[in-house]
Amino acid sequence: MSGTERSVVLRLDGITKKFGDFAALDGISLDIHDGEFLTVVGPSGSGKTTMIRLLVGMDSPTGGDIYLKGERVNDVPANKRPTCMVFQSLALFPHRTVGQNIEFPLKIRKVPPVERRARAMELIALLHLPAEYYDKNVMQCSGGEQQRVALARALAFDPEILFFDEPLSALDFRLRKMLEKELKDLHRQTGKTFVYITHSLEEAMVMSDRIAIMRVGRIEQIGTPDEIYNAPTNRFVAEFMGEVNLFHVRCAPDGRLEVPEIGVSLACPETVVADVAEATLMVRPEVIRFLGPGEKADCVLEGTVFNEYVLGSRVQYSVRVGGKTLSVERLREDRYTGALDTGVVIGWNARDSRLLGPGS
Amino acid sequence: MRKSLRRAGLLSSLPILALLALVFVAPLLVVLGFSVMPTKTFTLLQWPTLENFGTIVGQTYYKSLLWSLGLSLATVVALLLICYPLAFAMAKVFGVFTNVITVLVVLTLFVSENIRLFGWVLVFMKGGLLSGTLKAWLGLEIGSLLYNVPVTVFGLVYVYFPFMLFPLTLGISMVPDELRHAAADLGASRWTVLREIDLPLAMPGILVGCMLTFVLCTGAMLESKLLGGQKVIVMADEIETAFTYGQNWPLGSALSVVLISLIGMIAVFVLRRIDLDQILGKT
């Protein structure tokens, strides 16, 4: 989906937001394309919530401009913007039924009651809610059902862009996994632009066309889930993605990489970054293999298996090499069969590892 | 098991029930009893009669009753209009400053109503604080502002202000900000947010404030006496007169019974029309 050129629906141009001396957003520039599913990911304090408040119109930026379809909307209040947000708390109206909640934006636009009801029933069906829920008090719905009502209400508004502020964070794991997929399906069905905020890169991976990774008020990297996964631009992004093995390395004159930490040298991947003396080598757990006698790999390390964690279809191992613990992940069918605390040889191909810039 | 628990509960609540029966229910029953005794008698040991109620219907007590209800209604409306913005600010805007206001308002309750109303008499009387100042500084002659209906309502509004303000503040603080934001985000104007979100969700507080002030106002008489100069006679005043100057306990009791049952009916009517559970989202 990344290849097709689409028109820009929302443009952020050098947005800053300061609270006193503190810059919550520090020069954010970003183009959001029509119909894409963009997820903004960052740890707490990264400024993602501040950003979404500006985009929705609940707050104005200190500097820079926001353009919605080419029009500057910096100071347009939320109720005058053709965008809509699903809140973290969902913000359903507790004194109204499911139907009344969904119809709220239509009622404000003075849509006649018959049409309102018809549209609400359509949305109830689209969100896989039973039709009889129309008259149900919204506070009697379960967490997942309330999610769907909140989504239906936002869709009833028929926004140009739909914003999400971590709406799934309060749900249990299984329900969250299910709703992530449903949300992505809904995105395809409706063709709307979705902008989603979360602290979970995993959640972002499942749903997004593009991911923007934020840290202390700046965007660290923006790209497709594949790009972020395979080619993180720095250590922060790589670590944010979950468990990776990172080595501080020095580029030796012979073109190999020295790892002072464990006193070995490793083959260099093709992705050489400029001419830097020090860098970080990233090796994902799933590219590391256990090497049997006679098997070869570009990079080989000797260590001991400390522990084994069964993850379902995959099995993870912690392998101690020198003073460092590496994470190795294998599919269940070629899991390690030896005993714990015995010596093993592990290795990977240089092209599966990646050299990251010196960044922090 | 459950049965014995219930009995234990009943037993342990017995002392307080007895106390309530003695100091709350018994006097009401005595009033009810006296209301059906022959006029100007002082014992309950007589044949019941409805002559007191006949007297009430025959004379012009309905005027006092209407004044009581009218003044109360006017006071409640005025209080609602004055207190809502302030309560909103106290619940959502002022922050720490809210505590200062709370303390200041509560402090006024430490001074007796009598004295506070006399203070206002000194302000409004001819040559008092207000007219004296205006005359000295601007040469304006406004005379006395006392002894009329508006100043009576002013007195009621002033005295019962805290009883509207605090329930309202509580009610408004129960409305989550996010709901207001969400409604605005869905395109609602400020007025729509007020009508669709704020008012319905703050309704328990609004109702409690209105009921409380209304009931207190119908039982009030100092305002109409001191500030209103008995320009209008309210029901509470009539009751007091019957018990004291009139030495007519049965008539006073009958008037009390009429007032109590009327207010009771209004309270039940209001509380029934509006389902508190539904407002609180618990149906």
C-alpha cells in the first residue's frame, strides 16, 4: 500500500507545543495521506497525546501550522473540525442508550429521526453488535461492546479523519488482539483515514500502513511496519520493537566488527553506515541458529543455554555468551534439544544483522 | 443465616430508631393530632373534628400559601441561575481557589440568620449604608429599599445560597470532562453540550439543590418579616402567629399539616418524574 501516491489530508508543518519552558512537541513535520492507517507510537512522555490533542482541536500549537486538506486549522475548535476522536476512556454518554450514543452526531446535524435510526442500525451491524442493543443502556455493555459503540459513534460523525487515543489499552489481551484485527478490517471497509496513538509497537505493527515512532517530542522514524522492523534507524527504535540483541561494536581496519564487551569479532553486514568508528549491531532473536557440528555461519559465538521459554509456536532461549545474555528464538519444530547449562554454538548470517547509526 | 443477620441488624439499629421515633416522628404525630382537635384547645383527649381545616379554607390563608410557594419558586430559579456558573467554575475551573470560596461561604453560616438579615436591613434602610453612600457621593436620593417583595426574595437567595451552591458543585464535578470534550468533538456547540451532557448528568445535584432550597424557603419567615416588613405574610408566619399570639394550637397544627403535605407531594412528584437511577446510568 505504501507505493501508491495519495493526496495529503493532514499536514503538520514544524509543530511545536510548549508548556512553560518544556517543549512537549519539538518541531514535528508529518504528512498524513488520505485513507491511510497511520499509527503514532511512543513511550509515555513522548508527546503523542499532546500531538493528538492538537490534531483534534482540543488545544492549539505554540508554533508551526496544521493544514487539513490544505486549509490552516491551527485555531479551529474541535466542534468545527470534520475530524473525530475515539477517547482512551471512550467517553460514552452514560445517560443514553447505545442507539442514542451512536446517533448523537447525527442529532446535532439535525438529521431526521428515521434516517438517524437507519444509520445507527447500519453501524451496529457493521460493528458486529446485536440489533437489539439499540435500546440497551450503554453502561450495561461489556468493555469490548463499549469499544464498538464508541467506534460506531465516531463513524456516525462521518469524519475526514478518525483519531484514536489508545482506546484498546484497558482491555484484556485476547479481546485486544481481536479488536486490533477488527479495527484494521474496519479501516479497509470504510476507506477512512485512521490516525492511531499507542505505546505498543506490537499493536501498531498489526494494524498500520505506516508507523511514526516518537520520543521526547520528536519523530524518530516513520515508515511501513516492515521498514521499522527490518531497518530501524537507531537503537531507540530497535529496542522499542521488543527483544533484540544489540552489540556495541567498533569497526576494525580489516572490515570486521569488534565487540569489546565479549571480546570477539563479527562479520560485517552489507549495510555499512558511513565511516564511523563505533556503531550498534542489531541481531534479531529469530535469525540466530543453534549450530550443530560441521554447520557454518558468518558469525559464530560460543555460549551456554541458560533457560528456555515456550511462547507457543515459537520457543525462546537465553544464551549466555561471555558476560552478555543473548536472546534466541526458534520455531517449535527446530527447537533446541540439548540440556540447559551445556555449551552451544550459535550463529547467524551477516546479511541478517543490521548496523545501526551511532545514535543513542 | 440471612434471617438471623437481618435480626441482628434490626436489633443494633433499635436505639437510633427509638430516638428517631421519639424526636422526629412523635412531634409530627402530635401536630397531626392537634390539627383535628377543636379550635383553641390544649389537649389531645377530645373527639376529632375538621373545623380547623374549614377555617383555613374559609379564610384567606391560601394567599399566604401562594406567597410562600411563589417566593420559594422565585428563589430557587434565581439561585439556580446564580449558582450554576459559579458551581461550574468551582468544580472545573478554579482549582485551589475553590477551597477559599467554600470556606468563605461556609463561614457565613456561623453567624445567625437573624444578625445577617439585620445587616442587610442596615444596608437597605433609608439613610442606611447604600442610600447614605449614594447620597453623600453622588447626591442621589433613593430612599429605603426595604419592605417589598423583591427584597424578600433577595434575602431568601442570600440566606439559602450555600444550600444550592454545594449540591450543584458536587453534581457538576461528577460530569467527566472527557464527555464534554467528546460531545464537542462530535460537533456539539456549547449550548448543546450544556443541554445534552452537563445538565442531564449533573441532574442529581441540581435536583437536590432545588429541593433543599425550596423546602427551606417554604419554612422561612425571617426574610419576609425583617426585609419584607410583612408586606406579604408567608405561611410560616401564619403558623407562628396561630401558635403564639392566636394561642390556637389546633389551627397552627392544621396549617402545618397543609404545608407539610403540599411540600411532600411536590417532592414526591419531582423525584418520581425524574428517575435518579436512570440519570446515574444504573438502570
